[in-house]
Amino acid sequence: MAGRKPQRRREFGTVRKLASGRWQARYLGPDGQRYTAPETFETKSDAQDWLNITRADIERNHWRDPEAGAVSFERYALRWMEERGLAPTTLDRYDGLLRLHILPAFGGKDLDEIAPPSVRTWRAERLKATGPTTVAKSYRLLKAILQTAVDDDLLRSNPCRIKGAGKEEADERPTATVEQVFDLADAMGPRWRLMVLLGAFASLRPEELAELRRHSVDLDECSLRVTLASPELTNGRRVTGDPKTRAGKRTVYLPDFLLPELRRHLQWFAEKEGDGLLFVGEKGAPFRRSTFGRKWRKARAKVGMPDNFRSYDLRHTGNTLAADTGAKLKDLMVRAGQSSERAQLIYQHSTAKHQRRLAKGIDAEVRQQMSESAADRRRPGEG
């Protein structure tokens, strides 16, 4: 229309020279707010180039609010754990890693203040202070939290970029001989004897042993039915729920030599109700890691086992013994309650017949080793 003034196009960005002689760039973000470049430039051309790159990022939807990362890492990490719906044991483990190893270094920082050099420095310091396995777990947790921040558009990229830093290379766990297992069982005393034997010869996890009930035992089949587990958190509270893996719910067939041990324990120590616990303390309290641990350390020292042999290593002993019988991998995995997406097809066809055969193989192996040990003790000592 004649006489109408044309509308002035809104300018995207401007550059100006500061009193210092350097150049500043400012631009209009897609949210309508005006932003200033996080740095100044030596020349006007450099400032204009930065504006051009920023404009291209906006047009390709690659732009990120430069203030988005100004979020407390500690608050974000705690909310991250709350929103994950983690199992109580996982939440307990993550809380320990966060509190002891991550927050002391990064708790006072904003997300965008955590840079690759600071992550490298933190990891190097942690490796000097604690074991590599703990550092690997801590690094994986830190990387997972910061990757979510990237997904939330709070960070442009993840500052955890150390190749292989999250990989664990734990030392091979020690195993006990059959004779050492029985020595440990004797040293633990009658009340806890069966727990030691089941840990080794049934490959049960401590949290599975803690939740075994009288009705879990089938004396006719000489087997145990594992349906629940009660892991103990660091605060001493037990959380009863499904076993550690999908394959954790299983029937474990026992070697026949354990049948008298089962009968005696049911008669003397197990709670009398049908759903009564199989293992309780002297005063009738449920199994406690702290109480058992004190007894374990004394028994371990009494029989001359190394200090790094944990009660959990009985399971490793049992898995090794079962493998020595020549059993197939799928049968071993069913017995141990091991599960993974990839392994599911391997072990799902293991039958009760295979599991009974495996139990008989363990029975024969234990009897042979104990017989050989007894024969060695009967031989006169060398002069």
C-alpha cells in the first residue's frame, strides 16, 4: 500500500567493541531472550563468525540454552536416583558410591562446571585412594548421571570420556577345598554349619540363605526351592523380594550327603512353623550379617583360611566344584541362578533330570575328596 513504511526485520545478533579492545557478541535466542557469548573475541571477524555458527545451530535445532547447565550436580544426582525406580539394594549401593566417592569432588559444582580434565583428575585421585573396582563402579555411575543430563539438554556432551574407565577387572576370587569347607562348617558351630555347607555345595547367595523357610525344604527330593531373597542394606535393614536375577527362582537339588545335615538342622535350629525361617540366631532373631561376620572371621582364622576369603566365596567354591563334575554350562547356570538376556537361551532347557545328575556328581566328587583326605591323614608322617 502506498505510503506504508516497510517493517524492519528483527536483527539476530550484534557485535560491539569493548573498552578492553576485545569484541563482544550478542544474539536473540529462539526463546526470545537475548544472550551474550560466553567469551569475548580478539577481532570483529571472530565475533561475527561465532554469531554465524550460533545462528546455524539454532536453524538446525542444535542450540542449547547456555544457562541450562547451571544446575547443582548434587541435587540433580539425588533426583536422578529417585526417578530411576531402583531396587533397594541397587539404590543402597549407588548411594554409597555417590556419598563416598563422587559428591566430595563434584557435589559443590554445577553440571556445566564438570569438564573432562576434572573427571580425569578425580579418577586418578580415586585410584590412589581406593581399589580399581570401586573406582570403575563410581565412574560408571557418574557417567550415567551426566549422560542423562545430556539427554535432558542440560549439557552439550558427556565429560566422562576415558576409554575403559568403567570396566572392572576384579581379582579372581579364592576358592576352598572340600576339606576346608567342612573345617569351616565345624568351626562355625552346629547352628551355622548347614549355612556354610549350602553356601558351598548348593551355590546359594547369602541373601537367598537368609530367606529360606521350612517349607523351602523337600526332604524326599533332597532339594531346596528358592523363591525369595532378603539382602541386608548397609543400615542393617533387610529388604525381602525377588532373587537377584530372573533365574534366581529355582529348585536346587542337593548332594545326598547333605540330607542328614538338613534333617538335623530342621529338628534342632529351624523355626517350627511351616513358614518358619531355616536360619535364626541363638536368641531367635533372623540371620544378621554383622553377627555372622564376627563368627565367620573367627572360624576363618581358626582353620587357617586367608583373610580375603569371604563367606560369599563359598558360592564361588560351589560353582567351581559343580563345573569340575563336567556339567554343561546351561545346567551350571540354572543351579547358580545366573541370568542375562544373552544367556537365557543357553540355560532355559535345563531339566530337573539334569539338575539331579549334577547334584549326584557333586555328591560323588565330595565323597571322593573326603575319602582321599582321610586316607592321607592315616598315612604315617614322613620323617
